[in-house]
Amino acid sequence: MSITRVDSTVRGNCSGNNRNNNVFGSNNTIRNTPYCLIPYGRNGTFTGRKNHLELIKKLSERTAHNRIALYGVGGSGKTQIALEYVYQRTIESDCHVFWVQGSGLLKFSEGFRAVAQQVQIPLASAETDEGGLLRSIKSWLEGPHSGNWILVIDNADNVTNFTGSNSAIAKFIPQGTKGTVIFTTRSKLVASRQRCERIEVGKMEEEDAQELFLKRVGSRYSLGEEEKKAVTMILASVHHLPLAIIDAAAFMTETETPPSAYWTILQESDERAKRLLSQQFSDIQREADEPESILGTYFTMFNQITQQMPRAVQLLRLISCLDRQNISEELLCQSRLEGMDDSLEFRRAMGKLLGFSVIGIVKCGEERFYELDPLVQLSLQAYLPSKELRQARAAALKAVSRMFPQDESEQRSVGHIYIQHALVVTKNATGHTAEDLRFRIGQYFRAKGSYSDAEMQFRRCIALGWKGNGDDWDGGGQRKPGILGVASTDLGNAKAPVEIFQNSQCSPGISSGPNSVDVLKYMDSLAVVLQDQGKEPPEDSRTRPPGTLASTNNLAVVLQDQEKYEESEKMHRRALESRKKILGPDHPDTLTSANNLALVLQAQGKEPPEDSRTRPPGTLASTNNLAVVLQDQEKYEESEKMHRRALENREKILGLDHPDTLASTNNLALVLQVQGKYDKSEMMYRRTLESRDRILGPDHPDTLATAKNLAVMLRYQGKYDKSEMMHWQAQDRLLRKLDRS
């Protein structure tokens, strides 16, 4: 440790101490020259941090014992700020300055031994009683003869050494009524346990970062516009972190690499970036065994967290595999990591990560979201062994998959919270969970109108094996090629869907042929998109033999959109008859065609054929549609009969709790209401509400709509108190749902 003597002619008030300029040694003799034990020379390239220096000065000017902690993530420049401050104070005042290492008891003892030698505290007992020596120095600093002093304890990161008054190092730190102790630490907990005034040290201002970089590279580069732009991007990519800036400048200087070439290497891939940021450089102003790269610095921090709280590192592994921003507490608590469903354990683990400044908090209203520094994320992925990283990625994939909604309506309300995480965890993932999540991502994008993004996700589903996995339509397997075709149509590519589906038919588990169920299902989805956009099908579809049922249906829909109702009606009837013959009267696709026919008849003001009122109501959708048409024509008694028939058949075929059955129950309640049959209408509304509340949940839009309908019905009956209560319950649920979204 170098020993620097400060000129005795310098006078002034030392921070945080009395105004007595006389300094005493252990023999109580007067000294006119303060002690200055600093292991490093002054940093000639120190840049910025003016606010930090002024705050340290302000906090240490109080006439009492002061404790200040510079805390922040590794590489943020805490040591350099402390170093600059004490050099400024040696020029401005006459106080002692001592500097010791706090990274372990052995190094702390070495530093205190150097203090004892300088201030002439007897060392006779040191060999047999190290603790006694340390206590002697503590007593001297606290005593009347030490004068004014500043003690820097650098790298005080291990919380176990600084917890309580009897821990390994803490018990030797002077207290008393004078002096200033400055800690540099990565741990906010150390700062808290030592009752310090805390000063957070983070990234540099952009202007200061630019200046530091230029000081480090010197005048070797004549930076043109392209190189200046590259420097700006490099500094932003390393988050304006001083150690990373110095690291980058050192590499460029030692390898004569211009900034533009460095930037090209940095952005080629994460792997290349990890290698680049792992490069060692030499800094004589760092502790001897401190890592000399930004990644190495973070590795040391991860080791410390692992030793202190393994559960916190497990949580950090998971976080590192998500998108680094907008990480919700709900996602982490329901990740199924051990202990994370326990609120106390979760808070302890999260507190540890927050204490080391590896994550930050962003508040949005009453909700808290977490974010991870990009360099920490990259470093952690480099730090983890391959097996642990794979396990963390798998856990992140499963966690996001559980939280990303299956239902498309829920995707619209909460999907934005998880979409970026879903994109990250599926980026290079394979397997059932990844592809199922990727399909839901595609649905989300398509619902938002982001057709290009939707198509990309659906293509990945198919490319990675969905088209041959044998899933049924409702499970999504064979539906996925069709959805991809739909997304392609949304983008205006009319040929792509046909090619995509023809290719998908070559895979096992997908039936082929113009009249196959799979083709019909796919083409029906395509028809919906064509209908939404008013696009016509390919020219040959009008002359194609009507055996291709879906094409016939598509043409009918397009004609309907063009208000060519008579021609559309003919094509719908042809599609319906063919589907009834091939698929059966109660097949979902047959019911879809019946529904389409009823709609075009309704648009023309026509009633369905006479025999449809008396024939067996196998075609559920057409029966329901007929009931709606009759209701619109104010033929309420006939409409009631058809609604009851539709309800009866849906209960029989689909079950009591099927959404279509509940829709029929609700429709029947409506037609009973307009006829003034209030008691019966109330009964049907209550039945619908009870089922929807149980199946869909109290906050689902359909449940809330039924609750409001029931409130209106109760008001018609003069049951005003009950009506008002029902109304406000529904309103309250709606407001809470809006707040959450």
C-alpha cells in the first residue's frame, strides 16, 4: 500500500469533524501533517459524477459521525467516485484519509495493520491477537487524539461481514462522535445494516460517457460521422456503464480496432458479444484479484448472491430468460419455482436481487413490474452452465405459457402484458409447449391486425412440426395450417393459403381431398377472412365443380358481401345440401352453412322454407337463426317456439353448459321479456347468469351482460332494490376489470 503525505501548509475544515487542526499520534504529540493512506493514485481520466461528489461532501459536513454508502451494480464506478472524493478532500482540508478493503476479514486486517503502522499504534500483540490489534485501531479512531479522518471501506459486498455489531468486520468499524466512513458496496443491504446515508451509483450521463471514452482512447482516432455514430451505439449498448466503457476502449486501443468494427462484432450475436465483453484489460486502480472485464465483475456478484441466498439466484435465472422489461410479480410468483408461491420467500429473494442492484422496479399505477439491466442479463446467460441455462429457459417457457391466455378474448385484455416475454421464450424453443404458445401468439397478432407478425408465428408452428402431430382440429393441430392461410390472405396473398394447405396435406394425420373435413374447415376460415376484407376468391372458384364445398361456401359469402343476395342464396343452399349429405346434419360445418344461409335470407327479409319449421331440428344453427329472424319480424310467439326448440336440441347435443346452449337460454329470456312474460324471463336470465358465472367467471363480458339484462328485468317487475343491487354489482365488476386491464 502506497503512503502519500499531504503538504502541511494545506488548511481547512475536514468533513464531518471538529475544527481543531492539530493532529495527534498515539504518543499525544502534535502533528501538522495529516496521514493519507490511499492504495491508488488519482485517476487522471475521471469524468463526470459531479452530483455524486457534491452529495458526499454535503453528507459528510455534518458535525457528527457520518456513514455514507456508494452502492450500485458492479462496474458502475463506485470506487473511482470515492477515490476522486478523498483526493479532493486531501487538497481542501487537513483530515486523515485511510483506505482499506472490505472484501474479506484478511484484507481488512491488512489495511488496518497499515493504519496502525502509520499512526504508531504498538504492534507487539498483533502476532498473537489480531482482534486486539483491530480493536486498538478502532479505539484510536474513536478517541480524542485521532483528529479529523475519513475511512474508506472498499468492496464491502459480503453482507455477512457487515450484519450486526458483532459480525466479522462490522465490529471493528469505528463509530463514536466524529469521522466519516465511506463504504463502496454492491449490496444495498450492507448500506442499510450499517445505517448509512445511501447514494446509488448507476450509469453515466451520455455526455460524460462520451467524454470518458475519448479520454481512454486518446487521440489515436480521428472520428468521422460514421465512427461517432458507432461510439454512441456502443456506449448505449453497454448502458453507459463506466467499467464496460473502459473495457471497450481498452480493446479498441490494444487491437487497433475502430469503433465501427467493434460495433459490428458486438451486434453479430449474443455469443460474440459475450466473448467480446469477457476480454481482460489491465487497470492498476482496481483491487489485485478483482476481475478485469465487465462480465468477470458480474460473475463475482453472481457468486456472492449464490452464497448468500441460492433461491434468489434461481429466481434471477428465470428472469434472465424473459424479456428484460415489464416482468410482472404475478408471472414470477406463479412460475412454480420452489418457494416463489410463498409471499415471504418471494419478497426475501426479490429483496436480495434489488439489494445487489441487478434488477429495478417500475411502477404502473398500483402494480409493480421488474426490469433487468441488459448487461446483467447477458452476463448471467454467459455465467450459467449450459445445463442450468437450458433448465432456466424451459422453466421460463412453461411459466409464460401458463400465463398467456388460451381464450382469444382474454388475449386481447391481458396479452399485452406477456407478449414480449412470449416472443423471447419461444425464440429458439421447440416442442409442444413452445409451438402451442407460438400459435397463441399468432392469434394475438392476428386479432390486433398485425398480420405479418401473425403469419410469421404460424409459419414457425408448421415448420417445427405442428402439421404432422396428429392433434385434432379443436386442439389446434390441423387448424394451424388453416390459420396460417388465413393470415396470408389478410396480407393480400391469395395464392399462399392454397399452397400452404396443399403442402400440409402431405403430412400424417391430415386428411386430403376436395371434400375432406380438414379442407372444409380450413376453407371456412379462409371464407371468413375474405368476407371481412371484401376480397373475391380466385377466378377459377366460380367455375369449379361444387363438390369442393368450402369453395362454394366462400363464393357465397363474397357474393353476399357484394349484395348479390339471390346468387349468394343459391350458393349457400348448394353448400348446405352438400355438407348435409357428406358430413351429416349436425356436423359443425353443416351448422355453419345453415347459419350462413339464414343470414342471407334475413338480409333479404325472407323467411326460411316452410318445411324448416316442421322438420326435425337437427340443424341447430339454422333453428336458432330462424328464431332470431322471427323475433326481428316481431313474430314473438313463433320466435319463442323456435328458441325453445333450439335450446332443447342444444341441451341434448351440446350439453347444458355449452356456450351455444347458454346463448339460446339468453335469447329465450329476451323474447319472453318483450312479450311481458317477466317471471319466466327472470327464471331464464338467472339460469344463464348462474351458468356463465360458474363457467366463464364473474368478470367475463357475457356474464356481466346477462347480469345487466337481469337488472333491467327486475326493474320491469318493480323489484327496484334488487334491480339496483344487481346493476351496481355488474358495474363494480366491470370497473375492476377495466382497472386490471
